[in-house]
Amino acid sequence: MRLFVCQGCGQPLYFENVVCGSCSRKVGYLPRLTRMTALDPVNTGWRALADTERQYGFCANAQFESCNWLVAADSGQSFCVACRHNRTIPDLSAGNNLVLWRRLETAKRRLFYSLLRLQLPLVTWVQDPAGLAFDFLATTYQPVVTGHLNGAITINLAEADDSERERQRGAMGEPYRTLLGHFRHEIAHYYWDLLANNESSIEAFRSVFGDERADYGEALRRHHASGPPADWAANYVSAYASAHPWEDFAETWAHYFHIVDTLETARAFGVSTQPRVASAASLETPVDFDPYGATIDQLIEAWLPLTFAINSLNRSMGLNDLYPFVIAPAIVVKLDYVYRLVHRCPHPPDIADEVTLKAMIALLKRGAAGPLPG
């Protein structure tokens, strides 16, 4: 993620800030410009110091302190480009639901930062019944299963409870489990159906990940009963990725997002690795390129040294590795497929233009966007 500053005083800002900690100005996020902006009150709205030509208001979910994104006053929209995809939210008057939902929204906005940076098509469930929808559900009488089906992503509200998520992580034997990781994994299933599941792309997918027509339910039952193959680490980025080609793709997609966003943050802070060991020349790397447009070779060349350094820092604090994964050569091939799939997608000139978006989605579903590049 980029580094943001307050235009009023120059103070660095977190992506989640609603007020500048230095000059006390209200701040918000402009998704169209991918910038945090300081705000001045004007009429019934706000003037953005990063875009003085338009007047803005906060997303309607700001009333719950769950969103800091801005909406153009003349857009006719109440919700920001991320919150428009919410179809179901939990009962905010019940128990700890409001606090947990806010955590979900924080992770979701970081997902949407990347989707917008990559200019991936975003169609809501209102615009198209198969469009992207989020159902954030609290367990009541029936268990809630996090997953994706026909464009709808369901997230169990309990995942936002740190102790419950850690319990689940331990029960599943996972080295890593975060809300942002859930969002990045589940959105992959949506984009697989949109970008890969068509005549021009499906054979390329199968050549890398295997045949997705294998019985999914049976594959998951076998995985949970017997575990991954003994040599899974040579071919899959996680043990769960070995369960089925769909899960392999989703795990790989999530890691592509982990890599590009973390490297962009490293670049924003000028982070580079220059180990003071004569034999460690391979661990020297500057992050001096835009990861969102970089090739997989560029990404991996920077990512491996960076994660070795950060994991070493974590161990010095007695913490688990920040990135507890090994990227074998076979996984690089899969990451390259995700990179080419993402960059094959025709980029929408205006995410608010419903006609253009619907036409683009129709092309993608017909596989008319052309072969994968490279």
C-alpha cells in the first residue's frame, strides 16, 4: 500500500485514519485517486484538499465508524465503491457485532484498495444478479460457513474475533489466518469464474492447476480426512491448496495480493535489504518498482529477500514468521498465471459507468478478451 500524508500539515496517515493526529483535520480516502485526503467543511459536505474541483461526502457507513471512504456529492450514491457490494450486514445492536463488523470492513477496504489498483472489474449485485456481493453473517441457529457461491461471498462474523480466529487456525493446523487473507482468498473464487472459466482461458488454467471438474466435495472430504500429500510444499503454496484446483488457484491468488501490496508498502517506506554478510549477496534488493505492474520475476526477486529479513526481525521479537511460506519453483509458475490473468483483463476507464462495466463483464464471460499475455 502507498504511504499517505495529510495535505494540511504533511503528517503521515494510516489508511484507516478519519482524523489527522497532528492538525486534527478530518481525513478520508478518495478511491478514484487512491489517496488519503485532508478535508475542509463546505456547505453540507467536504472539500478535499487532494481534489478541490468536486465536493464530497462520507460513505453512509461512516455513521457506524466503519468506513472512511469518500463519495462525490454529485454521484447520486450514498455508499462508497467498496460498501456498495454489501448485501447483508449483521444486527449491529446485538452483542459485539458492531465491533466485529468494523474489523471486517477494515479488511475489506484493504482488499478493495488492491482491486482498484489492479483495475479489476467491479459489478455490484444490484447491477447484475451475478455481481459481487458480501454477506457478513453472525452465527445464530445455524452455523455460518465462510465461502463463495455465484458471486456472493459469505464471511462468518466470528472470524473477526481474534481469539476465535486463532482457535480455528490451531484446529485447522494453519500457519496463517487473517481477515484480509480470507477476503483475498474468497474474492479469487469470484474472479476465477469471471476471468478463467471460459473457452479462451480454461485450458491454460487446467495446464497449471489441474482439472477443476474433479468432484469438489469429495476432494475436500479426502483432504480433511487424510491431509495433504507428503510432498505438497514442492507444488502448492499451502497445504489447503492441494485439496482441489479451485483452492489451489484461490490460495495462489491470495498470495499474489499479499506480495504486491506488501512490496508496495516496502517501496513507499524506501525499504531495501543489504545484509552485512559477505556470502549473502542474493539477499540484497531494493524495492524500486511499482509492484502492481511488475512481472512475477521482479516480484519474487524482491519478495524472497524481504521476507527473509522481516521473518528474522519477527523472530528477534519472539514472534512467528510474518510470511510462514516457501515459494517453490512450481508455485512461481502458478503466480505467473495469476499475474497474466489479472493483466489480461480489460481495464475499465470508469468504474462508475454501468454500461461499460456490463459490456465488459459480458465479454469476459464469453472469453472474448483474448488469450493470456506472455
